[in-house]
Amino acid sequence: MSDAEQEQLIEKLEIFKIKGRDKRNRKILRVIGKSFSARNLSVDVVKKYLEERVYPKLGKRPFSVLYLHTGVQRCENFPGISALRSIYEGVPMSVKENLEAVYFVHPGLQSRLFLATFGRLLFSGGLYGKLRYVSRLDLLWEHVRRNEIEIPDFVHDHDEDLEYRPMMDYGLESDHPRVYGAPAVDSPSRSSEADMGGRVVDWSGLPKELLEVIGKSIDSGLDAIRSRSVCSSWRSSFPPFQARSPRFPLKFPDPRSALGSAPRSRSPVYLCESTLYLLQPVNPFPTSSSSSSSSCNKGWLIKVQESNSGKLRLLDPFPNHKYRLSPVTLNTLNLLNFRVVELRKAYVLRLHVATPPRSETEGSYAPSYRCNRSIHGVSKVVMFPISAWTDADEYAVFVIFNEGKLAFGKCGDEKWTLVGDRSCEYDDIIVYKGQFYVVDRWGTVFWIECSSLKLVPFSPPLCGLGNQKHLMESCGALYVVDRYIDRERRRVENNIRRRDFPKTVDFKVYKLDEEGGKWDLLKSLGDRAFVLGTDCCFSVSAQEFVGCKGNCIYFVDPRESHVFSLEDGSIADLVSMNHPFCEAPTWLSSVNL
């Protein structure tokens, strides 16, 4: 087939088409994967077509890509790794920079695995981080203007078929969350799974070279353990886990110096990382006496911190709620018996006070960090990117002080940099869709441009009457939780007696309508439960956790942990309730992590 005939084929099949806009008013480049005939189209022709007929029409403004993966067959539609790399390298830098999001519709397990392994190698980290998996068209319409996009009938038909397979609904998500789950080594359900089309995929048959690439893309030691447990071929082919980035904790300057006050302590400050997981038994497992038999297949919320020596330590997800654990003889935790889902990473700055060495043989400075103190005056810490393959100097860290000031720092910096309006008070900050977002006291959300440290307004003011705003991401949408306190918050915490701590009395929850540019007040969260911790905020599905109630907000006051019901506005103390959602299972007390 001549070059001219190939260009006519691309035009006729409408493989690439610019039409419509998303809800942020960005142009959309629609790509139909099933129409791409890899056998008949050469890489050079595709690159020429894009250069002459697609890139000029995109202009110099931000745009999004809508990629329809429905019905794609590898033998028919996959051009090959080298071809993909060549096409990507031919994209002008201006086009790469203007690309804001890639909506990947109807991804299969094979495509997810391929992008999780080769995505970081084929494409830049910035582009790979813009990838969003969309398993249902209904979820796509939350981000794309439905009446402006042409979706082929076969895509609609496949979407309707998926309605009969609700367990395959992964929603709208990036590729960052990690899910590990399978019953046992080399079991059929472990090494074989059904993809979105219902076809069985035998993971044990993957080439050894591909497995080595997968191993090099794994982000943590736990990822490696779970991946190596899939089957014997994976276990023998995966290389040992060796992260490029240094282990936590990471040393940082004292953030209080950014406010112009000299720190009272000269102890070093470290950024500490912990991870929240859903730990769900594959088979029924004994639960606490307060749990019913119907919840034995549900999971527990656990929080784990890894030391620089690689050992794991179990933390309390609710710092003011103590576990009630009964000792059970269990020395190790066999991850093969559990489905482990990473929910969120949390960060905190702490003072590490070193004790003197016990003997001269230990050297002139062999500290034992027995005292790990939190830093007064810092209310929130966030970091991005989160990857074991990121160098320490690439980490961007933001902190919010109790006074409402916002500061930026990197590992190795000598001091922190104040960011934003000095007269403004900021309440919370999160990483949302790979970017930093911060909310001020009045409920206005800003996007932080990291290269210039400028704050760009992203939402209208909420104008809520609450005293403290919390940012929350749930199912791909952005929320603000407005906390009402019985009196004005005290910004200074030193030398305050318990009776002086303010008390939470109410919450209001708002969801951002990006298309309408307004906040919608919610009356119910449905099955979702929001958790407002001291170091991070996240949402969960109540159906997945033992004792968790939907349509509730779990939160921490300075000295106590509570649960707020949106249904009746009541607030209950978790300790007095003996709440199972906040307790580790009884058998976990003697586990050696």
C-alpha cells in the first residue's frame, strides 16, 4: 500500500479526530485504537499524518486525548514497542507540554500491565502521570462534554455488556494505586485472570525479558513480594528489589525557620513516610467478637511504616484511638493469604533526638533514635512524585503551618520557601491527579505550578461558614469538607491545657462541579466514608472494611477520635463505641512484620 493510500485509510477510518472539548474547555483529540491497522500502516506515514494534519490543528493551547481501547486486538492493532517509541519521539515538545490528560477508555488487564511496565520507559514521567483509566462511559461524562464527542456504536455496545460484570468496574483512576490480590502461589486463579473482554490471560507465560522489565518498575519491597508470589516463573525471573531513591526518613531543614522564628531544638528534622492499606483475607478469617459473621470477608485498615533497614512497623491509623488487642500466637504475616490494597501514603516531619552511643566501640556518633517528636506548628505535609525510582532531589514537599502559611522545600535545601499570598490562610493541601492543590480559609482551591511556585485559582470560593476546610479526593472527584468548631481555632498549641482545645460540632461536604464552576452541597456520601487523619485525608468504600459505616466522616480532634454521621448529624466517640473499623484484628497483635 502506497503512502498516499495509507493516509487515505487513516482519514477514512477517522483514527485521529479533533472534535469537542472537555469540561475544562480543552480541545479533545479522539483516537480509536481498533481502527489502527498495524499491518497496513507504516510508522513514517503515521508520523507524517500527525505532523501535517493533527498537530497544527491543536494549536498552542492545552488539550486532552480520548483513547478508545475497546475491541483492540494485539495482533491486529499493536504497532510494536519500537514503533510506539518512534511515534512518541516525533511529537513536538510544545505538543507534549500542552497535553493535559489522556483518558484511556475500556482498558484491559494486558494493556494495564503493559503501560505499568513499559509506560515509564517509553514515555516521559510527566506524560505517563497524565494517564487516566476509564472503565465506564458514564464516568467519562464527568470529565468530557458528552454532546460534543462522537463515540462509535461498538464502544457503547461493549459498555452495556460490562454492566453485567460490575466487579470489573474500576472507575476512573490513574495508574498510581497498587492492588495486590491472589489466593495462593501457582493457583489457577492466581496466574490466570479474565480481562475486560472475558478472555483468560495466563500471566505465567509472559516472556522472561518482560518480567525483568516489570521487576525494575516496581516501587516498593511489598510490590516485589506480591508480584513474585504470582507463580514460579515470576518468582524466578524477578530481580531483587533495589530502589534508586534513598530510604525514608529523609533529612530536611526545620520548617519553622521559614516563619522567621529560630527553632528551639537543634535536633535534625526528617520527613517520614507511612502507608495505609486495606488488608483483606482471601479466605474467611476470625474477626473480633464485635464483628458479625457476615463481615468476615471484609478487610481491616492498617498503617505501616518502613524503616531505613527495611523493617515494617505497625502504626495506629487513628493516633488518639488505642488498639484493643488480645495476644494470639502468630509470628509472621503471610501475604499470600490476603488481598493487600494500598490506599494512601502519608507524610509527617519529625524531630529525631539522638541518644549518645552506649560504648566507645560504636564510634563517635552512633545515634539511637528513641525519641521521635512531632513538630509543633506544622499541620500538613505532602510530597510528590511518589516513586522508588525518583531521585531524592526530585521530591517536591509542601507544608502548611498552623498559622495558615504555605511553604515549599526539597531534600537538600538549606531552607524552606514561603509560597502564595502572605496575608492568606491556607487550610489543607493534597496531590490530586498528579498535581498539588491547596484550599484557603474561604474555600477557594488553587493549583500550584511547581516550576514557578505560583498559585492558580481552580475553583470559586466556597464561602462556607465553617472554621476549617479539608481537601478530599474520592472516586476521581474533588471535595471540600467544611469543619465547624465550637469556637475560633487556636493557631498556637504550646502550653494549652486540654480544656482549651476547640471541639468539632458539625461538618458540611461540598463537591466541585468543574463544568458549572460551582460547589454542590451534598446530603449523603452513599457507601463512601471520609477519613480526616492528622497526616492525610482519604475515602473508602464501607463495604470493604470491617465495622465501617458509609455516609460518615471519621475524624481526629486534638485529643480524641470520633465519627460523624451525615444522616442525622450525630457525633460519637470511637473509644466508647469500641469501633471495629478503628481496631486492628486481634490476631495482629503479635505479628512480626
